Amino acid sequence: MATDNPVESLQEEATCPICLEYFKDPLIIDCGHNFCRACIAQCWEGSATAASCPQCRETVQQGNLRPNRQLANMVEIAKGPSLQAAGGEKVCGEHQAALILFCEKDQTPICVICNRSRAHRAHKMVPIEEAAQEYKAIDNTINFRVCKDVLPPAHSALHGRTPGSVVMSLTSPFPVALQKQIEKERQKIVAEFQQLRQFLEEQERLLLAQLEKLDKAFVRIQNGKLTKLSEEISRLSELISELEGTCQKPASEILQSEKGKFQQPVKISPKLKVRLSDFSQKTVALMKTLRKIKGTEKGARRGNWDEPLRLGEENGSANVTLDPDTAHPQLVLSEDRKSVSLGDTCQDLPNNPERFDSWACVLGYKGFTSGRHCWEVQVGAGRHWAVGVARESVGRKGRISRSPEGGIWAVQRWGGQYEALTSAVTPLPRRQVPTRIRVCLDCDRGHVTFINAVDEAPIFTFPPGSVLGERIRPWLWVGHGSPLRLCP
């Protein structure tokens, strides 16, 4: 095929139509077409004497092959240094041709011969000048964001620091500001719990001292009662002896005898009862406080580890709905976009860039870039489902990677298997597979936690810092017979 560029035309004419490389030991056949000696031999392997031309299909004789020395010389010219640097352009190291195209799939510049090869013929190509302009725009945007959001001011970032330390601060997994904030939160937690321990120890000493006083008061009363009882027993013994003597006397004397007087048992002082009642009330108040503390600790295990001492605080409840533009064609969404199930056939829907076309997935309508957000998903008794979050840029077409490397953080049930979709899948305990899952996303800390919404038991947490970088959206995968519903 002729082109406006004579250098490219010469290079195309010097290319074998079978291997799409420069001719090597070219041969000409009866119909006038040329091929590499090795290529035509491989193409005609197994034929007797007559064969067909691979290019025009005309029947020719294998014995009439002749070397084409003029074409061989032309190939050497096409590969020569004068053409390699024509116009000051860089050349392909394999074909010695100008690099005028850019392969978007392999992200590399190629020549026209590479474009026709098996390695690149199915890939999307753009002119190298157009690709260079796009990369310049991206590079400028990245540089601006780095200077604005990541790098500290020049006078403070470089003062007293070596170039190596500056490079390490830029390539560290977390920005310095985030590391300082994490350390500040850690110190705050330690200080809060230290104060709480001191308060509890003081309350323990105070209550034990009061209880000791009450115990001593009860002991004094008990000892007093024993003394009184001993005295009563002595008096009763004396009275019995007197009665026995009196029984021997005449009836008139018995009636004139002095009746015995018995003292009633000693009663507990009303003041002591009041003190005991006050102590019981203090004990009840202490038990309520301890239950609140235990409830806060349970909340920390559920993922609210950043501010565990704020009793009664709830995560932000998110009103999540599903985005129909991202739903796989086989998924059926309810009118309120709260429920989704897997249909029997695919619907006739536009294949827009946002839509999943391989996995039966769907995203939440909007996403989150900051703050803490919670929502719950009713999974019921379904045996094939996955619940979690995904990046805005998660892959939608073809077989996607359902893992943090693919931009997805989730837990799933696959038949009898219950697992977290980590880089290497993590099996989860099967003591009680949840029927309702709470998803807690903390965009500022970069982590997501899954909780059994029925018994508040933690399921799995992806560590802090793993979910950072861009907008995060709710993500669901639906299997056969496993409808899912977003709960209030």
C-alpha cells in the first residue's frame, strides 16, 4: 500500500507479506510475488510439486523459485542508517523504521511494521504526536496536584534536609501529615484510657472503703445481738428454774407469781438501713457506667477505633441506592433501586462505559470521598453473593480482579465457602453466616469494616490506609437465587 511518505513506502515494499518482517533471503515465484525463503518453505510444507501463492492463490511450481537479489539489496537500503534517522526521528530497534505510532494497550511507540505484526494488529493505535500531547497534559496535572497537596512548602521541605530524605518522604506509603495525625490519635487514645484507669482505681478504693465501714457496722450489730441473746438465754434458764420451783407451790401462790418479761430481738438501726440503701444505689450507678464502657469497647472492636470514648456516638448512616447505569444487563433492579436480583436472561441495555459486562455487579448511585458512612445489606439465606466497596475507576469490562489490587474490598459467600476478598482470599469463620451485613467505610482513615448487623459481631476489617486515593462507591455482586436489598 503506497503512502505519502516515500521512506514508509520503501519499508512496506521491503516487508514479507507472511511474517510482516523485513525480507530475509527473498525468493520470487512464478506469479511475481516475493517471500522469505523460510516463510514460503513453511507455507508449502507437505505439498508435492504444485502449490498456490499465499498472496494471490495462483497455482505455481515449487521448482521455479528464484532468489531476488535486487529485492535483497533494496531491503538493505531500507534498513540503512540514512533511513533510520530520516527527519531526526527515533527508529524501531527491531525493524529500523521510524516510530510514528503509539500502542495504547502496551503503552509503547511502534513503527508501521510493528503495527501489522501479530503482536499489535488487534491493538488500538494513535499517532505518536497525539499521544505525546495527552501525556503532557496528564503530567502537568500530576505535577500540579503533587505540588499543591503532597509537597510541603519549599523553604520548609528542603531546609536542613538531604535530597535522599526528601525523596523518602515522597515515596513513603503515607504522607507525613497523615503519619503525624495517626500518632496524635494514638497518643490521645493512650491518654484517655490512662485517665479512665485512674478514675476506675479511685472509684474502686472509695467503694471498697465504704463497703468496709458497712461490714464493720454489721459486725458490731451482730456482736451486740449475740450478747443480748446470751443474756436472754441466762434469764430464761433462771426463769425456768423459778417456774419449776413455783409449780411445787399451791395454786394461789402460783397466780401471784411475777410474770417473766422477755426482751424482743434487737432490730437493725434505721440509719444503717439508709446507708445500705445509698451504697446499693451507688453500686447500681457504677454498674451502669461499666456497661457503657464495655459498650464503647465493643464499638471500638466494630471499627470505631478512632474516637472510642465518645459514648453513644453513631457512624453516619448513608442512604444508599443503586446506579442502574452500572448494573450488569442480567441484573434486575427494583423501582426504588434498593433491591437487586439476577434474572434468567440479559436485558437489552446500552453498553455504556460505566456498565459491568462480565461479572453480575452493580455500584451505588453516588460515592464518598471523606467522612464515615455506614449502610446495611440484607443477604438473607442466599448462597452466592458479595458485599463491599469499590473505587470509582474499578474495571467494568471483561474479567475483573475482585481484590484490593482491582479496586474492590469485599466479603463474599460462594456456596459453602465464606471469605474475605483479600489479595489471597482469607477464609472466615462459619460459626454463623450473617443474614444482614453492616458496611462501615472511613474515607479519612482509609479502611472498611464489615459487621454482623444481627449480633453486632465483627466479621472482617481491611486495615487503615488500604482504601485511599479517590471516590469510593458501594459495590454488590449477585449470584443465582441470592437477591440483595439495601436496608434503612
